[in-house]
Amino acid sequence: MKILAVLLGLCLVFVFVWERVDMVRVGYQIERLKRDKTALERQRDELRVQFSTLSASGRIARVATKELGMGLPQQGQVVLVQFRPGSSQPVAVADAAPVEVRVAKNDLLARRY
Amino acid sequence: MAGVVPSGRQYVLLLLLLCGFGVVLFRLVALQVWQAAELSVKADRQHRKTVSLEGARGTIVDRHGKVLAMNVEVPSAFGVPTTLDSPTKTARVLAPVLHVRSEELERKLRQERSFVWLARKLDPEQGRRLERLSLDGVGVVMEGRRFYPKGPFLPHVLGFAGMDGEGLEGIEHRYESYLRGEKRMMVLQRDALGRSVFPTDMTERSPTPGHNLALTIDEVIQYITERELEDAVTRAQAKSGTMIVLDPRTGAVLAMAVSPRFDPNVVSNLSPDRWRNKALTDAYEPGSTLKAMMAAAAIEERVVKPNTMVFAEHGRMSVAKTVIHDHEKFGWLSFAQVIQKSSNIGAAKTGMVLGEQRLHRYLQAFGFGQKTGIDLPGEAVGLVKGLKDWGRRSVASISIGQEIGVTPIQMVSAMAALANEGVLMRPYVVSEIRSSEGQLLKQASPQVRQRVVSPETAHTVTKILEGVVTDGTGTKAAIPGFRVAGKTGTAQKIDSRTGGYSASRFVTSFTGYVPAENPRLAMIVVIDEPQGDAWGGTVAAPVFSRVGEQVLSYLGVGSQEPVTLAMAL
């Protein structure tokens, strides 16, 4: 009986110590995960900044004009046309059904009147 | 055993043991009882670390969610001078990494302090290089730095934040209370190696980040506006330029550009003049653009009709011992032609018939001489003199846009009222405020300030203003396929030396709206001191046309003109 009591006591002490040690271990784990989270958030923010910088209209225009040889459409070169469903004839925007096609004016397009 | 008597040596040993235990006991009592309070404070100081944490400043995005300003964690370098053996050597090693002169670093490192900032808000690469150096007495901490990823884009509206993250200009300043993150002190436990274990109270939450703002500004429209304005300012060799694009139905600002621009990431060397938002802060004499509002007042009050004939005195008319000139020698003109050809004499005569009282009342109704209420800091009220201060020429002068000071935002708001069937709206730039979790906290809705003129009058004035672009002084504002209504303005600047009007310095402008029959855009272009052919119709009107065409195309607003295709697509 005495031996059992001593063993029980030892078990309780062991559980108590184990619990304290485990708490510290989990604490370190939490801190490590927090650091990882912070690092990932930092990385996410850096990528957001990078994305925002790279997708700036000014940069896209610069790349398009200087690297890809594109040019801004001149006045009157952008025309909006609309088609009635089932018809191949374009009509004035004011009379058109809500199907819309945007076309950059080029050699395929006749002059406007 | 009973007969054994301890020897002398044993007594000595016992005495020594007793003394030893006595010392230990004494020390225990000293530590645990007498010095307990003091030592427990010391222990707490070593085990616990109180850190000041600040939630990240909120993000600013355009109306499509494109990031315009956000916080990024960047490294800052600090030194602990009291622990350094050789400040000179440390400063020499640090100088090329931090891009700071070694003498300056050495001066900081020689201070009798336990903490000094060496360089703050560095590039991440600088931080990594610094960590690789692993110098004694030098450390790196992460701090939030405000970053404007698009560089010199929308700077006068966004403003900028200072080194400690406080908003100093623009939206950053106006919405400081929403953008700023919560500041909290947090207690952490440290182990013997100084590593953080966990907060003493596990339920302690991290500081809340600031709220996020969504603007009414459209990144693409802003880009087009900035590019075209800058181009015009450069070509005209002008001092500066301002352009605003509004949605006249709501008052939402789609673009607001001031040239020259600046990069809000680098403001330390700039004078305040560079970051002042001239669209709100600088009043100018509007010149002939004000004739549009005078015309609306005269028509609303039934003083004139578009076909009322006005004699323009062949280009010269005396008023109160001064002379008013026209840029051409006009004879009889219809009132519509007075506006379309921008006759000063015709407008002055109409204004005089309208009278001081009514003209003054309409100027106020259109919002001149008072703030528009736009949610940006530093707005000026402009200058509309009280009636008692009007001189004998004032009614004629004000009718042609002199003796009055307006800001570009006031003028475009007034023009937008004509586009909006006579209803004046409050312009605004922030459309939504959301918490960091995305919860909607505040949504701006269009605010009507007042009705200025009837819809019928607004339509009549629109017709007249269309004539300005088709047959008048503003033909270069025309946009193929669209009906444009607007008015040119060319005003002489005041010469500070003589107190009179300068013969060589002008403010040229064009303000109007498109499409005239169903306005989607109200815009103003103001070019300050252009050189050469300095007329509103030649300098400012083309900018209106180029921006208008591109923005209408971008918004998918279709031309009203029919189009044929050469072949089936």
C-alpha cells in the first residue's frame, strides 16, 4: 500500500514536471510559428509591393512603347462598335443591343461619317 | 560507540560545518527576506520584456483595389555605444552598408547612451548585409515603413507619412485617425538566452492594424491625366499645371493631377511648395470660364435668351473710367455667340443687366468663395468679395472672370453642376473605409449641396457651351464622335511689382463635360504661365480632348456617331 502511494506521488510529480516542461516547449513552438508567420507576412507584403510596382500603368505603357514597339492610338483611332445579336452589320452605339465589341481602328475599318 | 569521545579534529570539523550552514542560512534569509522585493524586481526585469507594438498603417487602394500606399516591414539599425570597444572601427565597417558618413556614425557611437539609432527604415538588402556582419554593439529591428509602390503617382492627393508613420500631407494626413494602427505594450517572457517564450497572458491580442481606404480615383484615368498634363506643361514650358476629372453625377473624383509631380517615397529634400495640392489650395482668376456660370445665372433669371442680341461695341467699351477689350472687334452677337466667341464686352453687359445682387447670389450658389467640402486637407475658399466691397466696375469685371479668385476644384464642381442638370455635388476622394478584416466601416455616398439652376437652364447652357467647342474658342477640345460642352479661359496674372495685370504672364484653362447629352466626365485643365501662344483654347483645350477621348474609351462609353466597317468581322 505504501509503495503504491509513493508510486502515485511520483506519478503526480512526474505529470506536474512534464506539464511544465511541455508548456515551455509549446511556448517555444508558438514563438517559432509566430516568427514564421511574420516572415511570411513580410514576404507577402514585399510581393504585393512588387506586384503593384510592376503593374503600374506608367510602367506597362513604357514597356509597351519602348520594348514592344507599340504606340498610343491617335485621336479617332479607337472606335466602339456594337452588333445586334444575330446580325453581322454593326450599328450606331445608341441603337445597339447590349453586345459590345471594342475595336481599334485600323486599315480594316472605313472612315467614319 | 557510547564510549567514543570525539576528538579535537572532529569538533573543528563540526564547527566549520555549522559555520558553513550558518553562512548559507544567513545568505538565504538575506536574499529571500531582506532583499526579496528588490531582487524580485530585478528578476522580473531579466525574465520579462515589455515591447511596444504598433499595428501596421492601413493600405490605400484605388477604386479597383490597386494598391497605392501600404506598409512594409523594413530593417532599422541601432547601436549600443556603452558596449563598444572601438567606435571608430565599427563606424568604418558600417558606413558603406548604411550609406552614412563614418564620422557621423562614430559621433553617434561615442555618445554615453545605451541606445542610439544609426539609420532607420533601410532597404531589406541593407538589413541582410548588416546581419551578416554580426557586429557587437550593433543590432537590427524591424519597423513599418510607408511605401508608395507606384512612385511619383497621385502624390498630391495621397500625401505622405513621416518617419514615425504619422500622416503629414494629403489623404495620409486627413484620414490619420483611420489609417493609424493601434499602439500596445506587450509583456513577453524571456529565457536565459534572451529568447521570447510567450506573452505572460496568453489571451493578449496583437495590436489592431489601421483601417484600409478605397479611393474614388481610378489608376488608369489618373495615369492618362498625369501623362497628358505633364506633356502639355512641358510643351508649353509652363510653370505648372493642374487637372481634375470628376464624375458629375456623384462628385466622385476620378483623377486629380498637379504638375510637376514628386515621389512621396522621397520627400526629405523637397520644399513644401512642391507637395502643395494646387488643385485645392491655389486660387486664380478664372477669366472667361466664369462666363459659363454667369450665362446660367442670366438665363435662369430670364435676363437673356440664347438668341438675345447683344452689341459688342466693336471690341472696346468704357466702364467706370476703364476700358474693357475683346480679342476681336465684334458687332452684334447673339448671347450664345457672346459665350461661344468669349466676348468680354457682351458678357460684361449681360452681367450689368443681371445686377450685382443676383450675380453675387449665383456665385455663392455655384460654390465660389467657400470650400467645396472635399475630403482633402488644405482647401482654400478662394476670393469672392462681399457686395459692400464691390466697386463700380466689379459687376462687369466679375462677369468676365476678373476680381474673383477660384480654385480648380471649385471651378470644376461648378461646371459639373451644369452637367448634372443644375445640381451642385460635394466632390470626394475616399469611397470606402474598411477594417483590416474587410468589414465595411464607412461608405461615402454622393452628397447634394444644392440646386443652383433648373434642369432647363442647365440644358440651355449646355447647348451654348457645345457651340464653344464646335464654332467658338474651344474647337481644340473636340473629341471625335462625342458632343463636348465647355469653356475656355485666358486670364492675365497680377503683376506683383505694378499691382496691375501682367502683359506676359497668363493662366490658361479649359473646363467642360462630355458627352454633353449624358455627361460622364467633368474636367478642368489649368496651365499656369505657358509661353508662346498662351490661350486656353490652344494650350488647355487639347489636353481636355486627349484625356477625354482616352478615358471615354477606357470607360467603354460609346460614340454617338455611326461607324461602318469596310469588311465583315
